[in-house]
Amino acid sequence: MKLCAVSESLGHLGFEEAAKVSAELGLAGLEIGTGNWNAGNHVDLQALLESADERRKFLSVFERNSLALSA
């Protein structure tokens, strides 16, 4: 069984720290809230839509922490 968390549960942390904590907890993935209901500021959705470089940087955080992008 693979366990994941929604980034909202770590909303008090920045994105990279939330990913690091998720990995330290042994989670397999992290779901990033983007639907305007989340308080955590873990992603600039517009920047990801506009920039391949921003998408690469975003995904590299998952790779460095051996996490999957979950939904």
C-alpha cells in the first residue's frame, strides 16, 4: 500500500520543506492543492502553465525526495 498526503496538511511549511517532511514520514507521494481551497502556497499554477523551466524545477523537488506527484 502506498500512502500519500495532500499538501494542505503541511500548509504551514513551504513547498520544498513539505516535500522533505513527507519523504521523512515515509510517504510515497504528495498531492498539491491548486483548486483555490487550499491555504498552503505550494505552487504558482500560472508559472507552471507558462514555463517549462518552472515545471522542471517543480518536478525536481519530487525527484529529490523520491516522491510521486499524487492526485
